[in-house]
Amino acid sequence: MSHRVFLVEDEAAHREMLAEALIDAGYEVIAAATGQQALDALSHSTFDVALVDICLPDVDGFGVLDLLRTQQPACPVLLMTGQATIEAAVSAMKRGAYDFLAKPFRLELMLLKLERLFQLVSLEKENRDLRKSTQNTNLVGSSPEFRRFLEAAENVAGSSATILIQGESGTGKELVADLIHSRSPVKDGPLVKVNCGAIPESLLEAELFGYGKGAFTGAERDHRGYLEQAQDGTLFLDEIGEIPHAMQVKLLRVLQERQVRRLGGEKAIPVSFRLVAATNRDFSQLREEGVIRKDFFYRLHVVPLKLPPLRRRQADIPLLVDHFIRKYANRYAKPPIRLRPESLERLQAYPFPGNVRELENLIERLQVMSPGTEISPRDLPIEMTRQASEGSPVFQCFRTELPLKEAIHDFERRFIQRVLEEEGGNRTAAAKRLGISRKNLWEKLVDR
């Protein structure tokens, strides 16, 4: 099924050229020559994307943009503008436009922007479908590797088998435990979460197994440990690799005998729970190093699930960004921020050593601290902007068939345009960054 593009352009020759290029690329095109024609078309037709010129003879592009945002909010808008109105285009983007094309532009650039836009729209739709299938578990993503992981997690969730989740810190292991519990036969029971690495070794046994009154100084009453609290539910032991050998032996006995004795108690208490464990370390390596006992390893390593790090699912970053923006805009009752396309590209090129948690913290910080809603690359942490230029869109759409002189000219045009975009259309600031005068910048813009 071809995408429907709404083209609004008053110059007949330019409109026909753009329409022909879009049709040749496989798009269905509905064209309008004036703002009023555009408004009329919006009253009885829906579109997948709109390509709108700002300067129209009657109702300007801003009016078309406002109506689109009101009547068809799912339809992203690409604005077309001359260099003299770049500042107006940047302003329009703050009102909800997706991006803009500065005239004159190459048809290849327009088609590239549309292709990326439809990829983003498709990913957002897939993510909405995925969120429905996972009943809003906050596990967001549609990349192939992440989908395979989710399918495996859902397949084993309905059983009573012990599950071991392996993944780097910040990947979302606790959210996976939530998903597994919600799909399990004991979903109506409690989900008890224990961070084994956060409990001092001297207290771990008492917290897990509980204790009886008088078991030690200060034990003035009976205390149910986590193993008892998880009765007829799920026990989630996070950072299981931090449990010392002596505790591994005692926990192994509980898992085998399905009964627990409190500290200072003589009575064996029957327990029944589903065990889900997690670690941010290589569990097999921990066994080889002797950190994990072999019998304990095989008791936990029944169904291993490996959660991929964010650097292996970078296609999910736009979906995660959208998810976290909505989450924190609602939490702090602030207008949602919007990442410019080049800002999103910087995030997708960054390896995120802190994984999803690092990305979430970044979006929360930007949502809380940004004075406006538009996030440009200069608003990002410096480590996220130190990416090799070869990975930037400027080089991805470089026309290598050009002679060297034209290629240099083409690069300079793109470089100036990028700096202008990052400076929000402020020519004085852009000229300062480029190390040229404002007059020289103006001459280069006119020359382009």
C-alpha cells in the first residue's frame, strides 16, 4: 500500500516537478496550489504526510500546519521554505512541524527525509501494537532482536519454570520480571523483589529466611522473610551473582525441599513460589570462576533469557524517546519536548553504556530543565555529540558521483545548513560558529 502525500505548493512548475518525483518514488500524491485549496482538501481527505510551502498566496503554510495538527495530528508535516524564511520555518517547527526543506533543495534530499519519516511512523505504529500486546508493561521496542527476546519471555512466562534473566545494568531486567509475573500462573499472587547486592551479607539470611522472636538481640517478634512473603506468587532475586556460597547452599535446599526454616526457629514452613533471578554478569563465567556453585548454577540456569543492550537495538531509540517524553511530560505537567531529527540521529549513534536507564535519565533531565520544547544537538551532553562525522546524515546522502569541486561546494552548503539548523536559524550565532562574518554567511546563502 503506497503512502499518501499531501503536496501544497503555489508555483506550478515546482509543484509538478515535486509531484512527478513523488509518484516515480511510489507515493500517491494529492496536490493543492493555494492555502484555501489545502484547507478544503483537509475537510474530506486524510494523508500520511504533508509537504507544505510556507509562502502561499492566500492562507499561508502556518494556517495549513495548524489545521493539520488539529484535524490530523498523526500526519507529520514537512515545511518548504526559502532561505530568507528559515527563521520562520524554525518557529513553525516549534508549533508542531516535523522538519523543513530549504529551497532550493535536491529531490534526493526530499525523498530521503520522507523515507526516514515513514520509517519513524512505521516504528511508532509497531510500538503501539507491541505495547497493546504487552499490556503496557513499559517494555518498549520493535527491533528484531528485542522482539525475539520478548517472544521468548512470553513463551516461558506461562510455565512454572525457573527463569534467569541476564543483561547489562540499565537494560530493564526488572521490567521483564514484571512481564513474566503478569503472564504466569501465579499472577494473582504477590511479586516480591529482592536486590541481593543491596543487602549486607550479615543481614541477607535474616531478610530471605525470616527469624523467630528472640533469635538474636533485637528480634522482639517473629518476622516473615522474603521467601515466605512470595507464597503463591513470584520471587524475583535481582543480582543473584552477589549471593555468597553459604547462602547459595541454603537457598538451594529451599528450592529443592520447598520449605524454609526461620533463623532461631525449629519449624519447617512450606513455601511455594515461582523463582525469577537476574544478573548483570556472565553467569557461566561466574560458575567457571567459582563465584557460583555448580549445583546452584544448574538449579537456576533452567530457562536463560539474555536481554540485549541498547547499543544492539538502536532502532528502538526513537520509540523509547517518545515513551519517556510522554511519561515525564505527564509527571511534571509540562509541554512535551521535541527532539530535532539531527538530535535523534546523535542519540542513535551513541553507544549508551548505561543502556535504557541512561536514555531515560537524559529525557527526564531535558523535559525538566529545557527552557523551551525544541531540543537541538547543542542541548545534548557533549559525549553524545562527539560522533564521527561519517555517521551523520550529511555523509549518508553525499552524492559521490560529483566532481571534487562540486562535492566540496555541496558539502559546504550542507554544513552551513546544519549549523543554521542547530542555531535555530540565528545567522549571527551561525556565522560566529563558522568563523565568518554575517555578510559572508549571507553571500554564501544567496550563492546557494
